[in-house]
Amino acid sequence: MSSAIELSIGQQFEIERFNRALDATTDPDQLRQLAKQLMQAWQAQKAATKWAIHQQHSPPSFQVPQGSEVIHD
């Protein structure tokens, strides 16, 4: 049983914006720049997703900020 991931309206508009920019670009250097931006965004999203999943499956950690004293009774 898998659930489909739905894109928000904002995300759909962003996809359309990139599609139009790609369609309108005839300069190979501009296409290369757009491809690099998209690759960077994709990898950043993958990293954020991995981090979020890890946070969900990890027990909460309580850390004492540096320089703070821990008082024991």
C-alpha cells in the first residue's frame, strides 16, 4: 500500500516556471546552468528528506548547551 505524494499548487507552478524557462532557452550555456541548478535542488531535497526520516526514527536527544552547568540532586 503506497500513497502518492501530491505537489502543492506552488510546487506545480514552480515546475511550470522551470519548464517554460527550459523551453525558451536556446543557449547551451544557459541550459547547462539550469541543469546544474536543478541537480543541486534535487540533491538538497534528497538530503532534507533523508534527514527528516532519520529524525522521525531517532529517539529525541537532550543535549546540554556548551557552557551550561548540570545540577545533580
